[in-house]
Amino acid sequence: MISMIAHKCMQTLVHKSLSDTEKRYCQTEKEALALVWSVERFHFYLFGRYFELITDHRALEVIFAPKSKPCARIERWVLRLQSYKFKVIYRPGKNNIADPLSRLVTTERPQPCFDIGAEIYVNNIAASAAPVAIKLAEIEELSQTDEIICAVKKGLTDNDWEEKAIPLKPFETELCLAGNILLRGVRIVMPEKLRQRTLELAHEGHPGMSKMKQRLRGKVWWPKIDTEVEAYVKKCHGCMMVAAPPAPEPLKRTTLPSEPWQHLAIDYLGPLPSGDYLLVIVDYFSRYKEVEIMRKIDSVETIKRLRRIFALFGYPLSITADNGTQLVSVEFKAFCNETNIHLNSTTPYWSQQNGEVERQNRSLLKVLTISQNQRSDWKSDLQTYLHMYRATPHATTLKTPSELMLGRTIRDKLPNISQPMEQNEELRDRDKESKEKGKQYADEKRHAKPSEIKEGNEPSTQPSTLDEAIAQGPETEAVSEPRPKRNCTKPARYTD
């Protein structure tokens, strides 16, 4: 029972019984339903005016507030009231006149659904969507006005085949007339206006492509009927939902870049049980990867970490990333444009396109799972794995990632006889010449002289600088006898 009060005088009483569906709403949804229904019931009086909605359900004050986030059903109701200007006020049931009257409603007669307009619309759509059976009289009537069938009739009777009837001329010996209906053997040649409806009738029950063809072949026919059946089944939404997925497209492999750190793949792994995320960066050429442990994964923090890594290895030519919000944001695109990096965004929901970094994520997840089961420090285990990975030859390149990336294989705990690198004599000569010039300049400026100290000489305790002499303090003579102490129990009087 809803009461509308103006100047503290009751004006109108209206009521509404709940339907079977509305009876299953929770109490808060029922109270919200009462507000929405009453406002729309008095739309003629309330629209364009400020009014108050008095309720004995305190939660509605918060639900209908501007910044509330209710459930989906109540949120739709809130949107329906956006065109009104009102305020929800809580009043206890003992002071709310609508509360006792709401208990006197009878529920004998069923009430219509709350959203009656939507129900009527759905029913009309369902009724109009059902195909109606085709009668022979309707086929005969439309055959008389069908241009193709009329042209075929003329070709059969006068042997004058027009251009429209050419597709049916190869079946001339099979075609015949039964009144105004054209037959091919015992099958009816359907007029063009009835072909779509025929397909709808044949697809009732969603028989599939093969059974639908078999169902049609024994009764009706027209040129290219099999092609139209295939197209119709492929467009059926119900069949598409349960059909087997289509065959995948052939793979397109990524060509190997000419140098390391030209093309990179990045992705986020997480969240981990600790709440952290891993930013994984993989080089397509060397398979060298960098992993950053992050707590925040917004675009600002991502750019900050990438700047630090790019300061070590330089800017790449391109980056391949998925459609994460931080990787397609305006800030990240501006960063790529600033550094002249081409950003390749993968196809949504198709992680295989970024398969290089996705495969590395699987290996990282394996290491983190082992660390979690063994209850060890996962950050330390992660660094151990990265050290191992960079020093291990890759299965494809047969070279270690560090060798292809840095020009050398990093040293690990395993014993190894290192092979000397190719000597660059020109580089060695330039280094020696630069060091000799620097030594000569420093020796002349400091007036350096060769030291006279040789192996076996006693070390000297004489301070070499003024600062050392001050630090050592004044020299003291050795005292052979202890100095007598003065008796201070009776100090002498001090006089000027």
C-alpha cells in the first residue's frame, strides 16, 4: 500500500499485489519495487516536480543515493527513476501510514507482471518467429506470379527459353506441370518468395546440415538449394552455440630478428598468492628474459620499470603485448611514440599470438609452484631460476640466452674451462696508449719518484704527513719511576 501525502493530508491510496516471480524477491528488492512502481503510477503528478518518498526500509536511503552500487536488478530500477527529482526519507513503520494498510491486501487474483510491456514484446516476437506451414494453394498462387517459373513454363510449352530460365534448362526432361505448380520429378519447384520460409520449416528442431538436405531433397527443389541450406545452417545462432569449433588457421611463425633486443614480447603474470605481479619481457632473438616483481601494475609503474630496463639494453624497435588496460592506455601509447617503439597489440582472447612470452610464463609458474610447495623464499628461487635459464643453451638456438644477448655466457656454479675470446689488437693498443698518457700526466703533476723501500726493510714509524703527525700527538719520554700522588683530602685554600 502506497500513500501519497501532500500538506499532511492523504490524497490517494493505491495498491499492487506481487506476482509469483516478484514474491521470490528479497525484502529489500520488494521495498525498492514499491518505490519504483508508485512513482511511475503517479508520473502525471510527479514528473517535473521535487517530491519525497517516505519508506519504512532504511536501506533504501543508501540504495537510491547518487553514489550507491546496488545489485543489477535494483540498479535498473534506479536508472528508471533518473528522470525524477526526489529524496528518499526513512520513517519507522509505527509512524508510516502506509505500513498497516499494506497488510490488508488480498492475493486471490493473479496480478500481471511488473514489466508488462517487455513481456508482451517478447511474446509477440516469439509468435511471429514461428514459421507457418505452406499450403499447396499458396504455392500455386505464387507460382503464377513468379518470373522464373513463368519463364520455364514458356520454355516447356513454346520451346522459347528466356535468360531467366537458363539455369533450369539442363533439367528440361525432368520438369513438368501439375496445374500451375512446376515439378521436377515428384519434387515441387518452390517459388522464390517461399524459399526462405521453406528453409525455416526444414530447420525446425535444428536437424543439422546433412539431415536438413535429406529432408528437403524428397519434397522440394530449386537451383542451388544445397548452397542455401549450408548458408542458412551456418547463420543459425542455436546451431552455432553447440557446433564443433571451426578448424584453426594455419600457423604463421615469427621470423628471427637480425640482432638481439630488436623485437620484444611483454606480458603480466599474476596475481601471485603474495599479491605481487611479474612483468615478463622476452627478446625474440636471444630468448633472453627480464622479470620485474611489481605490486602496482598500472601504466605509470609499467613505464617506470621499462625505462629502467631500456636504460641497460636500449630501446627496441617493436613491442608485442596483449590488450591489458595498462598496455593499451593513452600513457603507454604516448611512451611508445616518444621512444619510437612500434606497439603490436594481439588479437583479443588469442594468447597464442604472444606465444613466446606465454611459454615463458608457464615455466615461471612451474618454478613458483615448486617454491610454494616447499615453503621457500619464492623471490630467491626466482632469481636462481633466471640465473640458470640465462646460462643454459636454448633448445632452438643451441646457444645460451646470455651469449646471444651479451656476447658471453655468464658464469654459474658449475666448473668450466673458459675459452679465450678473440683478441682485438687494435682495441688493446688504444687501451695501452691511453693508460700510458694518463700515467705520464699524473706522475709529472704529482712529482712522483720511485720508492726506495725494498723487500725486507723495517717499516718506518715516522709520520709522512702533517696530518699523521698531529694524529699521533707529542712525543713523550719514558718514566722510570712512578710519580707520587698528592693528598687531596685537605685541599689548600685558594688565594689570589
